[in-house]
Amino acid sequence: MLLPGEVGMDDGHIELRSARGRWVLAATVLGSGLALLDSTVVNVALPFLGTELDAGMSGLQWTVNAYTLTLAGLILLGGSLGDRFGRRRVFLIGTVWFALASALCAAAPTIEFLVVARALQGVGGALLTPGSLAIIQASFAKADRPRAIGAWSGLGGVASAVGPLLGGAMVQTIGWRWAFLINLPFAALVLLVAARHVPESRDEQAAGRFDVLGSVLAALSLAGITYGLIELDAPVPLVVGVLLGAAFVVLERRRSPGALVPVGLFADRVFTSVNVVTLVMYGAMGVVFFLLAVQLQVVSGFSPVAAASAMLPVTALMLLLSPLAGELARRHGPRWPMTGGIALAGAGFVLMSSIGPDASYGLQVLPAVTVFGLGLSAAVAPLTATVLATVEDRYAGTASGVNNAVARTGGLLAVAAVPPLVGLVGDAFRDPVVFDAGFRVAMLASAAMMAVSALVTAATIRGNVLDPQKVKA
């Protein structure tokens, strides 16, 4: 039985234009924005914390990847916990955990302490992140879900605008530790709105034990592969990580349908292809977000605030266009909005390769980020809506978790692999000439990854899975 005030997965009927619908949307935007806020602010702070904590490029990579590692490794478990015990409940617990871990990050005396605290922060993110999309899927009427997801994508950009600006100003004036402390008031706001306005929902058919062994194998596999990619002279962890990954796949196949990743979800060709696209696309984006803020400060001479402001056009475009992209995909299908959007975002990365010493914001930075923002606005909402539309409603939390895990894994592996391959090792972030050369190659490599994603999208996605008459009940 559901607790008073809870709704089941088949009872989602809240209209997006209603007062209650706006509050639910606000809570999910604030929650997902909290994790986005952290990632964007930390990227701006990297040169400063690297200097103060005496870290090299690998230390900066681990500062980003320790968080992504636990997030990607445990996000599937977080989605399953939400399906079982209540999506709102797990969403709130994740918010509290995330805030406490952020305080630990702010107090870090060494790079090693910071990396451990970032890993703990990722655990909170794994509880928090999948709940936002699952709550949308569970709460809103089916015809409103694509528009709600589009609005979620666009409004989430507000956090990516406010966060870097506040973080950049704080880093520039009172220190990089405020890049983490800024999370605390935002977390308090999330708790206030979600506790008052979000209905509880869960999968009433969920039963059996949790796949704890699967979670452990996934996390250890990603850890081994990530370590092996960052530390090129340590092949053993890479090999062990690959073997553990193979063991994870075998285990999930044997335990299906009660596995951490129900293998049956991948029987749907569209679900599988969209996740492949997500892996490559978010890998490319992870590299860009990791390197661009450092490039602008170390090579181009931008202040932290100016570097943080560079992505504002992306935020504005996401805010304005994502709901329209979601509606366009609902009416005509997601194939061409996704294909064109991903290809256009890749063109933005090509333009970013021209950002170098003494770069002009108007001539080099603005055109590149505008093209990238237009592409991202067209692609993200249709992609996200397609993932959720291809599975039964009761698997919303699991599907959201799978897609989030795939996205984070793509970023994790690309941030680990690409910088060393393009020569960004050791103290490269302190040498503008070395960093600039590596950055240019990395942007072109990221553009190539986006081209692959666009081709896969065009070749594999057919029909309109977002048609309300075809959404699975």
C-alpha cells in the first residue's frame, strides 16, 4: 500500500500548467541543478585548488573523476532504491548527503582528502540524480512528460548560469573552497520545496534483494579502468577493471530480471542505441567542460568570473529552446532533432579549438559556445524523453539511472583518457604553451566523438516513440 499522499507509477496525472505541476517541476530542476552547479563551479576552481594543494594534472583529473566515479558506479543502485523505497524519500536523503560531503570538500587540507570527499559527494549525487527524472515520469500526465522534460532541461540551465558566476566570483575573491560551500544553501532550498510539494511514488511490483554484488563490481570496474587511463604507466588496474566489467555483464545476465541492470531493457533497439549515443556524446562533453575553463584562465588570460561567464549563451539557449525541442520531438519524432543537435554541438567544439592565447570573447569564444548551445538545446530534451519513453513506466527510475550512469561513465572515461593522450600530464596546467597545444587536439577529438554520435542516431532511431498514443503504460 502507498502511504498517504503517494502516487503510483500508473497514476501520474498532474498537468504541467497546474500550480502543483510547477512546484514538482521546480523541485526536480533544483535537485538536478544542485549536481550540475557543483560540476560547473568545480571546473572553474581547478587551477586555484591545484596550485594551493600542490596537485598536478592527475590531481585535477581525480578531483573531477572521484565524484563521477562513485556517481556512475552507484547511480543505478540509487534509481533502484528510489523505485523500492520511494523516489521522493531517496531524493531527499541524497540531497542531505550531498550537502554534508560538500562541506567536507570545502575543508580539505590536501588533494588526497579532497579526492576522498569528492567520492563521498558522488554517493549523494547517485541518490539524488536519478530521482529527478523519475519523479517527472511518475507525476505528470503522459502527454505532458516530453514538455516537462524539455522544461526541466532548460530550467536546469539556470543553475549552470548562477553557479559558475557565483563560484567564479567567490574563487576570485574569497577562495576556491566556496565552490563547495555554495552547495549548502541550494541544498536547503531543494529540501524545502521537495518535502512540501513533491508526491511520493514507487514501483509497487519491486521485490527481492538488491543487487549489491553488481553495484560493487560496477564501481570497482570503473575505478580500475579510470586509474589505468589516468596513470598510463599502471596497466594492471586497467586490465583488472576490464575483467571486472566483463564479470559484471555476466552477473547481470544471470540475475535478470532482478539484476541491477535488467537486461530486458536492452531488448528495445531504440533504448540501446540512445544509450550508446549518450556514452559517446557525454564523453566528448566531459572533456570540453573539464578543459575549457582551465584553457580560458591559464592560456587566454580570463579571470575566474570571465571564464565562468563564457558558457552563459549555452545556458540561455537551453532555457529558451529545450522545451521547444521537446515538443518538436513529441510531434515529429526524436531522430532529426537529436542528429542535427549533436552534429551542431560538435561543430561548436571545432570552433573552440581556435580559442588560444589572448583569445577574444566576441571573436572566438562567443561563436563557439553559441553553436554548441544551439546543438545541445536541440538534442538533450529529445534524448532524455526517448530513454524514458522506451521502457514501461514502472522502470522509470531504473531507466533514468541507466542513462545517467552511461552519461557519467562516458565523461569519466573520456576525462581520464583524453588529457594524457593529448599530452596534458604532470604540471601541464601551469604551462600555457603545453596546455594550449593539448587543448586544441582535445577539442578536435571531442568533435569527432560528436560526429560518431550523430551518425549512430541517424542510423538507428526510427519512428516516433514520443507519440502519446505509443507511450508504454
